[in-house]
Amino acid sequence: MDFDFTDDQKFLKGEARRFLESRCDVSVVRGVLNDPARSYDAGLWKAVAEQGWMGAAIPEAHGGLGLGHIELAAIAEELGRALAPIPFSSTVYFLAEALMLAGSDAQKAKWLPKIAAGEVIGCFATSERPGALTEAQAQARVENGKLTGAKIPVTDGDAANLAVVLAKEGGRVGLFLVELDGPGVTRETIQTLDPTRGVAKLTFEGAPAERLGEAGEGLALAEQVLNRAAVLLAFEQVGGADRALEMAKSYALERYAFGRPIGSYQAIKHKLADIYIKNELARSNAYFGAWALETGAAELPVAAAASRVAACEAFWFAAKENLQTHGGMGYTWEVDCHLFYRRAQQLGLVAGGAKAWKERLVCALEQRNAA
Amino acid sequence: MDFNDTPEEAAYRTEVRAWLEANAPKRSGENDLGLEDPVSMDAAKAWQRKKAEAGYACITWPKAWGGGGGKSWQSVIFGQEESKVSTPGNPFAIGLGMCVPTVMTAGKEADKERFVRPAVLGDEIWCQLFSEPAGGSDVAAARTRAVRDGDDWVINGQKVWTSGAHFSDFGLLLTRTDVDQPKHKGMTMFWIDMHAPGVEVRPIHQMSGASNFNEVYFTDLRVKDSQRVGAVGDGWKVSLVTLMNERLSVGGGGGGSGHGRVMKLASDIATLAGSASKDAGLREKIADWFVQAEGLKYTTYRTMTALSRGQTPGPENSIAKVVSAGVMQDMAHTAMDLEDQYGIITDPKLAPLNAAFQTMLMGAPGLRIAGGTDEILRNIIAERVLGMPQDVRLDKNVAFKDIPTGR
């Protein structure tokens, strides 16, 4: 039994925390929040690329560090903790994972080294309308290698160079790679709840598209990509939830009401204890998810769904109750509570909401019971 | 991250499995009668002795005391493997988990010589006499008086919620010896002979119908000063050793695979909108229960990892009981709601799954209270793990006799 980060992984995690504390304090996050023209922090993106983090789980043969998904998870936790305003998840958890999962040798050779070097920003474009990921989201069409249709919302779609797009070709759903700097692509920035992350509507009119993976496998592949991304996003959520708890703790100790620290009241104590409980449950589920992802275990669908459900609940709860603990100050623009409240929603929806994941989890349990 | 045993762990697990295979008693009907039944008690004692002689009882305790002289991770592995085979009930948990470790930490050398080995061998059973009618969550409110009389102490008062008092040989008793001192300072700990004159055990009739706990009354119970555990006035300090061990041993378990039973139940039940298996509300709840049970399971693995690495586990395991008790109650209530009118039936021959959910519903309130209520456990997490200050108290630095009691 060895159910924790190794010493090397802990060292990497500690280094990542120190790096982000110096390069991504809250003023960096607020810089993107306050400037509608910026969808991410380009300086931080470059610095993170120099650390090699985009290639943490990309094999050395493709220009990555070839470390693995546990190491990537450790980095993810720190990025989540820092609310890093960069297109890391779209590029690494979605695009790179999709390529490693389903890409041809040529596609991998072409794109993975550029991703690892931080030269390519990616996005994962599945949604077209409100609701969960079903075939109804694949109205976009590919004919003769040209894509027509629209995807909204696409996280990091305004900055991305390469999109993975869910679309139909000859009546069958597939995933397609589309270069967004090429012809036939229009981007429109979309306002969202979390302006520290960029989101766009992508409109395609005859944009060159190349199939990723087998024809007709689009939904199944998308689910596999989502399983992988869900585990890594869960670490970002756990990182954010832990930091929200730390904020609530220190405020509860410094804020006095009725002559004593508010942290001495059971109403606040029990709230903080409940945050702690949910955070620990989320961390433990995420560890299992990381193990399943790293080893390619058959449990991945169950582990990923459990990681996602627990992490969505934990970050949402920690973010909203941290804000509540801060009282009126928590509702102001100046205090950071709303940054976590926003990011909890962004991370809670970007790979599909908890409701859909709960359904996916029970389906996976039913399959397991039937086997 | 690796779920697999290290080579050292795997070797130990193999050895344990082989030993259990060869030695664990085959399950027989009388084991189900409860420890009140003499046949069950004899089987439990025989199993404990067998484990002790093989070094599998109190694995982490020194061999000189009858323990196994082993490591914490070995103890965890043995526990995992033992839970997979059917073994007799365990009346020794409170003694070996809490009382005897307290004697080992705070007791006299002569007491250690006298008590540790017989307890490990299962020859003598202990109970913990702390809670009182006026002191449940607030253990330091204990009023049971011990008054010095020459070389003896004379004890009068009442304890409550004492598990296993009816079959215990010895008890660890927290008493009030000085009512003029503040509450935490005027207490003293003793060990007592549960068969001595002046000790009366009365079972508590629980709302579930069972009687796992007792009231214990002391009427002019005479104990020697040599039965004192720790110094006069140090009773609270000594009790903290016991309670720390309680938090390590209580918790976990409960409701682990419960979601599977609800899924099985749902497959046989219709709602107004079709099969209960397809009910979206129920499916969300199943997912929530599963995620919590899995979270607890892997939290235990994290604790075990720390032990394997020779580190002190973090506080993460403190969440176990508060989560599992709540899940158990919610699950039982939801499952009975699914059963609809039929849900009220408790006859195991009639109720689905042998009335498992009805039994859970009636057991859950006890689990939410025993070993620290939901509320006290949240206080402990907030104060000891998260560093929140204690609540304002009206009972500090006040003589015990002057503390408001409400009656």
C-alpha cells in the first residue's frame, strides 16, 4: 500500500507551489479579471512552459518530460490552488490527452512536441446548446474535410490554436482536429461567470478538419477524454477548495464579533469542519482517480466519476461557505472570496456538471454489478 | 500511488491469510446469539487466546507484555484479513483499545504486571466507566464521588452508556475527588473490580430493542488507594490518554457497501414513473453515497500509507464516523421511502432484504451519538485539526461545586 504522493512527487509539488506563489499571486489573477481584453496571462503561460509542466505527462519521445499523470495531478492541485489564469487544462488535460488517446502517429508527432513546449494552446469544443453531452450536441457537420457549424461555450477558444471538435461526418459522430488560425474560423468572446478564464463561441464555415480517432467513435472518445480530464480537474478543485478553507480559517481567527473570534462559535466551527470533511473525501477520491488514470485501470470510469462528483461538491461548498464566513466583506469585489466562488463554478461545469457525472457513475456501477 | 502491497506487506499478508485459514473458527449459529450467550463468549475468548499465542493480538505491543512486537501496518493488514473471515464477537475492543493502554501509560508497574497479559490473552475483560447522566459530551462534568477513608476510597455515584459492563471483570473509573477545585482538576482515576460489592450493573433498554449498554451504580464501593491510576487530581489528564485511544479505535466502517443494497432493492420496486432503478433522484443519491463511502475507504488507505512509511497519520481519519453515520441514516430513510407503505414492516421474513434498512434506521441514531456526537466531532475537527479557539466557557476556573448544572 502506497496511497500518497512519493517523496519525489511531493518535492515537485512543493516546487510548483513556491513557483506559483512567486509568479501567480492574486494580482496576476485579478489582472485578467479586470482586463476584458485579456483571456489569460501570457507571461505566466510562458513561465509555466519553461518549467516544462505542459509536457509533464507527454512522453519524452514527443518532447515531454515523460513523468506521468500522478506528477501532472500534483501540478494540477497547485494550479487550482493558485487560481492560475492560463489555458492549461484545455491544452493539457483535454487536447494533449485526446491526442495521446486517439491521435495517429503523425498527429502525435506534429502536435505533442509543440504542446509540451507551450507553443500551442488547445481547446475542447463539444457544447452547442444547454444540457449534457449527447449526440444532440453534434449538429456541426464535416463534409469533404471541411467543418461547418458552431460551438459554444468553448473554454480558451479565444486563445487556442488547435481545437478538438465534436461533429458529425456522414451521419456518424466523430472528433476532429481543427486549426483555429486557419481559414473558415470566426471567434467571438463570450462573457462568463469567471472572467479569469477565457471563453469563446467558435463558428466554422468550411474550416479544414482532420478526424481524430475512429469514425463514429466521437461520443465514446469524448467520454474517455472527459474521464481523464475529470481526474486532473479534480486536483485543481481540491487545490482551490483547500485554499478556500485556509482563507476561512484565518478570517475566523482574526475577525471578532460580540467580543470574541468568530471561529470560537460553533456555527462557524461546524461549517469549517464540514468543509474539511468534504475536502478530505474529495482528495481521497481524487487519489484513486489518479491511480486509475496512471495505470490505465479498468476502474477509470468509476474512479473518474467519483473524483469529479466529490471534487465538484467540495469546491462549491468550500467556496460558498468561505464567502459566507467572511460576511459582508466576502461579498465585495476587493476581497478574494468571489474569485474562488467563480472558479468553483467554472471548474464544476467545464467538463460537464455533477448531475451528469452522477448519472455516469451509477451507469458504470450498474455495468460493474452486471459483470 | 500504488494499491498493491510492498513485497514486505505482501509476504506478511500471505502469512496472515494462511494462519487465518488454518486457525479461524468456522462460523456456527451460536456466534450470532451475542456475547450475552455463554457459548459465544467462550468462543470469543478462545479465539483471542489463539491470536495472542500466535502474536496476532495487540500486534504493536511489546512481546514482554504478551503483544506481537510488530508494526502498525502489520496490525492494519491483520485487521483487514481478519474482517474477511467470520470470527466470534469481540468483547475485548474497549479494554485493549482504551483501558489497558491507559494502565500501560499511567498505571503503576505492579498494575501493568497484573493486568496487561491477562487482557491480551482474553482472560479478563475491561469496560470504561466515564460517561454519566450529567456528563455525556462533557465527560469532565462527572459527579461520581470518591472520598478518602484511611487507605481506602469510598465511591458513590452512577455511570451510564457503559458498553459491556455486564460481562466485564474490571473497569476504568473516572471519579470526582475534590469539588472545591475547578472541574478538570478535581478528578482521579481508579481501576475497579466489577464483581466487588457495591457495583450494580443494569442494562439500558435501547430504542432499537437491544441492550448493548448499561448503567452502573456504585454504592459505598470500597477501593484501595493502590487501585489509583495516576496521581490524585490527575484523572482528567489520564482520561485524555483513554479518549485519544478511543478516537483511534472508534470510527470507520458502516454503510460501506450500502449503496449496492439500495440498487438491489430498487431493481425490484416500481415508482409512479417506472422502475425505481431508473429514478433520477434515487440515482443521484446513490452516487452521493458511493462517493462518500469510497472517500472514506481511500482515506483509510492514506492513513495506512503513513503508517507503512513509518510516519504519524494526519488527522484525516477523524472524519470517518461523522460521515458514515449520516450516510447510514439517510440511506435507511430513503430506502424505506422507496418501499412505500411496506417500509413500515420490520419482520425480517416480510420486509425486503431481511429488514436491513429498518434495522439501519433504528441503529443510526446511536451511531451518530456513540463515541462522540456529530456535534462534538465537528468541534474536535474545528479545534484540534483546524485550530479554532475553544468556545467561551462558564465552567473554567470555577470550583466544581459552583458550576451551574441546570437542575
